Amino acid sequence: MTLLAVQGLDVTLAGRTVLADVSLALPAGHLVALVGPNGAGKTTLLRAVAGLVPSTGAVHVRGDALSALPLRERAKRFAYLPQGHVVHWPLPARDIVGLGRFPHGVTDPAQMTGRDIDAVSRAMQAADVVGFADRPVTELSGGERSRVALARALAVEAPVVLADEPVASLDPRHQIDVMQTLRKAADDGVLVIVVTHDLGLAARFA
């Protein structure tokens, strides 16, 4: 069964064609590596699939047209992990992960339901960030912040996870940890699409 289907996707930014006639069909339960040189449009493809940049063509997730879905429902279907993981506020790591429940109506981490708390707990355990749940995220190392950002994406509990270079700037051990976490999510039935320049990691995990 196809979970994500894209037909004839075109993206033009600042008068330049970035993507032309991209089509794909992907099932649940897979980790797919998106590889290519800088400037090839990998990040743009992720953002277009999630409806974050204007595009033409068609995107369907679980059989529903992306263009017909309300914004909150789109946010429930796609968990997007961008490059950089920049956080400017000294919030506890647990609260950053709790932001992943925003599509489910959580506007205040202090007012999460039992289901939301369970989702955040599972995501933090999966990303191995429970040990610094109460520490301000601005005091964490780059690798720790990356794992908190990954936990936030997993807390959405979306059927599709879009991860844009999630292992960039991480040491080799944390690269393996992050990819193993994403592989486990795929094994549990999620469709994971990862932009990476590391062909060794792609060959090992995708």
C-alpha cells in the first residue's frame, strides 16, 4: 500500500526551476535516503512534499490530497526535522519535545493530556534524551540538541518523518545513534525520508 504519492511535482523559486516533474510512490515501513549534490533540490523536495513551499503537481498521503487537508491535519501527517536545530529560548528539553504535540492541540506543555505525555515519553526514550529532560536546551551540546530535535519530530507520531541532514555536524557515534533511531521508527511502520550526503550511512540504514 502506497502511503506517500507524488505526481508531477514542480517547484519554482525566485524565477528558477528547482524541481521539475518529480514523481514517486512510497509505502509505510521504509527508510528512504535522498542523496545528491548540493543545490540539487533535496531540501526543497522535502519542504514541497510537506506543503511548506509553493508547488504544482499532486501530493497524496494516506490517499488524501495534501491540498485538501487543513493545516493542522497536514502537521499530523508529516513530522519535519529541518537542518540546524536552532533554539533561542532556554526551555527544558522536555518542553521542546512537547512542541511535537502542537498539531494535536497542545499549546502549553504544562497542559498535556495523558496521551500527549506518553507520546513525549516514548519519543524521548527513542532518541535517548531522557537523561537531560530538565536541562535548558541552550545548555546542551550540538549532538544533544540534535537528538532533542529528533525527539520533537517523533513526538508528533506522524506517519511520515522528513529529516533533512539529521546527522550533519554530529560525531560518528551520534550519527549512528540518530540513524538507528530513524531505522527503528521505519521498522515500526513509519515512512522515513532522510536527506544525507553520507553514502555509507545510506547504504547501511536505508
